[in-house]
Amino acid sequence: MPSAHQVLDPGQRSISGNSCALAIMTKAPRAGQVKTRLVPPLTPEEAAELNAAFLRDLSISILRACDMSPAKAVAVYTPHGSEAVYENVLPSGFMLLPQRGRDFGERLIFAAEDLFAAGFSSVCLINSDSPSVPTESFAEAAIELAEPTDRVVLGPAGDGGYYLIGLKRMHRRLFEEIDWSTERVLEQTEQHAAELGLRVHKLATGLDVDDRASLARLCDELVANKPSPDVAPNTRKFLADLTARVKL
């Protein structure tokens, strides 16, 4: 059955003009396959629901950023064959691109290479764990990458990683010899950028939610502190319902 979203083929240069890919790295939100470090306190089904809420909120922010900058919205997804899962999660304005690679570093490298091959002039790879990052940060990344000289954009996460990396040109070195899932990721990436002589532009720091402690911080940010209704509404509703019955 055909996907409701356009599925990009890197073998065909289908993107014209000077567009930045604002691309979420995502795994299909299925119970038992996503957010497993949050089980417990969540059930596998709740973890999948939370992941879907994250994606819905990120997609809203990214599409708004596309209206403010020279960008297009993409979901780089896995596994192959899960396109239909995204029909009720991502707006129709999103394109899909299948993930390739064995480990996380390879998947980032291949995602960037495939997006450049599809015709994008710059690429931002965005994690699916930071639903409260504001629209303005995504737009800022795309606008910065529209500048003429080569550079890297990084969205630092509070745990020492990053929620976004943006490239004007492919530099595999930025993804090689990185201690993924540690507090050294951002520092090592900046070191590699310095080795390559690349200017680094940093966005505002965001929250990367991948364990119980960071989920509790997100609850404080979205539920206890009551931010603007425009900030992560799907995630806020899910967490408000969750905290009414589960202690985080």
C-alpha cells in the first residue's frame, strides 16, 4: 500500500533549490521497541505512546520552522516497511527517508549522505527525544546553514550530547570515534569540528529525554511550570494524564 508521505529515494535528486533538511531520526513508535529505558516506570505501550507524542510535537515545531526558513521536513525512519505507522503521527508535509547502517554513528552518516544525495543543500539531523525544543531553534539552524561559508550547527543537550547537528557539507569525521550515549558526545564533536577548521554555531540548550530522571525534568518543565500552550501540547497532555496515576 503506498505511503501517505513522499518517500525519498537518494538515487534520484528530487529536491531542487537551496533547502535545508530538518530531519528527525526516528524509530517507528511500537510497544517494546522504543523508549525501553523508560520501562519501568512506563509500560511498553505507554513508552510507545510517549514516543508518538514526542514526534507529533517535534513535527509541529519543525513545520513551523520551515515557514520561517529555507527548510523542508523529513523523518529518517526505521525499520523499512513501517511507513504506514507514521500516517497518524506525522503531518502530510513530512517526507520519509529509510535509515541505513548498523550502529548509531553509521546511521547518522548515511542519513546525511542520503539527504545530500536527494538534493538538499544543507542537513540538520534531529533526535526524537527533545519535544520541548522551540521552533525558533530549528529555524535558526536552517538560517545559519544558508550562510555561504562551511560551518556546523550544534544544539547542545543538557546530558553532554546534542539534539541537533547541522551540516553544509558532508564531514564523516564529525561522526567517527564518538562515544555515543555518553556525556562526551558534544565535546568530542566540537573537537573534530576544530580539527576540520569548521566554525561551530551553537543553539540554545535543550532537554534530551531518555531515562527516568530526564522524564521527571520534562514533567516539571511542561506540567508543573505550565509553559505556553504552544509548547509540546501532545507531550504535555500525555504527561499530565500519566502523572495523575504514576509517580516518576
